[in-house]
Amino acid sequence: MEIEMEINNGFRKENEELKKQVSAFESNEKMFHALVETAVGDIGQDFFNNIVIKLSEWLNAECVIIGQLVEENRVEGFPMYLDGEFIQGFSYTLKNTPCDLTSKKGYCVYTDKLNQLFPESKDVQDLQALGYVGTALYNKEGEPNGILCAMSRKKLQLPPQAEDIMRIVGARITAEIERNKAKKELEISESKLKLANAAKDRFFSIIAHDLKSPFNSIIGFSELLLSDIKNNNFENIDQYAQFINDVSNQSYNLLKNLLDWSMIQTGNIDFKPEKFNLSVLFDDVLIFLQNPANQKNIKLNTSIDPDFEIFADENMITTILRNLVSNAIKYTENGEITIAAKKENNKIKLSVSDTGIGIKPEDIEKLFQIENNFSTAGTNNEKGTGLGLMLCKEFTEKHKGEIWVESELGKGSKFNFTVACT
């Protein structure tokens, strides 16, 4: 009788153990199918988010990280899933962590005592993690470029085929990383192509209209001038000559801007920085533009130390200042224009301010974008192309600087740009 009871108890225990194994197998199979569905069905950030959630459930781990190597010894989580929440902006160094060994070996498991094995790992200690499993992620060249890992505050009980499944999921993660990278590169390429097409259209539009119109004016007034001279009529000769001179200078500046800009677009412009006296350059720019300023009763001022030196491309700085001062003259009458320079931290800040008509707030963001094709008439109905400001932006960026404008409608504008100190 006792022997029979022992046999029955033995069978009962074996049966219960078998039920547990079957239940665990079924649970593992369900979770595996859920992982497969996520791997197949999702893309982008949804894929990464859902994968870490499923892995957390499957491994019964409080923390799951998909990390990308952003530097030689640093990992950036995208995402990190901890205690049912996504943690943003998490990163850590590989040194003294189980992930360091994972990146070298390809796969690592610590089922218990992780916090004792890695006492110098702050994240392991903060989490008080006991269990860890991780697999390395590899790029197309076969080099490690990331980590997929899970950590648990209790002893880690790995499901069957855990290593194979972790490696399969890791390969799918790598494929998604590469897909995202290719997508971003395509978006950047399409954006550049769009800008290039806009630049090309703008270029030909300027040639067809803005450059053609002043030459028609020059031809027309020169014919009037010749006719009056032949007829000994000298009454309007000064006005004709002045007009021809003004339009010729405007056309020359436009043509120069076109040539400079086209050379930038094709990468054929030389950047030759050197040390020179900026105060002297300011004076040269104002002398060059004194005549059009006088015609609109504008006073030109400078605010700069006479011995102020700068290390930059002199031709580019000249072009920037000429364009900004010309622009200020265009939108000012019976006022003042001041060009200034001063050192601020590790940069030199230059500015051109005027007391002109100012700019509408909604128009400011359109000024430096070639695709907007934005320009407004001046106080004497002067026409513009917006190309000069685009050129200023390009030349400023060559100097690792930035350009921006402060303006109040009806009170004037101040164009600022910076040049990196070297």
C-alpha cells in the first residue's frame, strides 16, 4: 500500500512537472510568435518600441535596451525600456559593463549575481540587476555597431533557444537600423535635389528677367543720349549719363553676385582667409556705395576700432558688406546706415543697421531661402532678386558663422553675421 502511494505521488509530481514544462513551452511559443509578428509587421520607431516591450515580457526582465554605438566607447539607447516606461536620452559608456564583453564576444549571459560581477558599472548598481543577456548588433561590414540587452533584478530564467532568438531579433534590428539610415539619406538627397532645382530655376529666372531688364534700360537711355548729342540738345545729358552709370553699377553687382553664387553651387570658389584690417575694409565699402547713398540723403557711419583686425576671406567679407549696405540703401531714405564690428566670445560679430522701412515679421524667415523667391521693392521702387542675401548666407557659412536679422516695421533693420575667430 505504501509502495503504491509512493508510486502515485511520483507520477503526480512528474505529471505536474510535465504540465509546467508544457505550459512554459506554450508560453514561450506564444511570445516567440508575438516577437515574429512584431519583427515582420512593424517598421521605424514603432518596431524598436514594440520589440523591447515583447522582449521584456518574454524574458521577464525589467530593463531592455537597444543601443547604438555613437562613439568608440559609448552607447546611446533608442529606446531604453525600464519598468514599463520608455526612458529618453539614455546613454552609457561600455567600460566595466557586461555590454563591453557582449560587443567583443557577440553574445553574453549572466543568470545571477550581475551586480557583484560588475561593481564599477553605475547602471548595473543603480538597477541592482542580477541577470543579464545581450547580443551584439553588426553593420554591413560585420563590425559591432550596437547592443541588444536585457537586465533583470532577479535571477534570469532563460527560455529555450534564447540565444538563437536573441541573435535573430538582433539581425532584424540591424536591418531596421540600416533601413532607417537609408531612408534618412534618401530624404537628405531629395532635399538637396529640391534645393538644387530651385537654385537652377532661380538662376535662369534672374538671367531671363532681372539681368535683361537693366540692359534694355541702358540701351534705351544711351540711344536717347546719342540722339540728343547729335541734335546739340544737352539739357538732359547729365541725367541720362547718371542713370546709365547707376544701372550699369547695379547690373555689374548683380552679374558679380550671379557668378559668385554659381561658383559656390559648383564648388569652384576658393576660400582664402588671411589677416587684414577690417576698419579699412569698412571705409572702402562705404566709399564704393557713397553715391547711391547720397542720392537718397543717407548718412553712412562706421563703429569699429581703427586697428581692428580679422582673419577671413577679404573678398567674401567685402561681398557680404556691399550686399548688406546696398540692401539697406534700397530700403532707407533720409536716414542713416551704420556698419559695426566687435568681438563676442570666440566669434567676431559684424552688423549693418539702418533706419529704413523695416521688414514684416512673417517675411523675415523667407529672406535666406532660395526656394521662396522672395523680394520686395525699395523706397524708390528699386527691384531686387534676393540673390545678394543668399550669397551673404553662403559666404557666412564658409566662415563657420551664421547670419540673422532683427527688424521692426517702420523703424529699420539690423543684419548681423558672425565669423569664427581663428
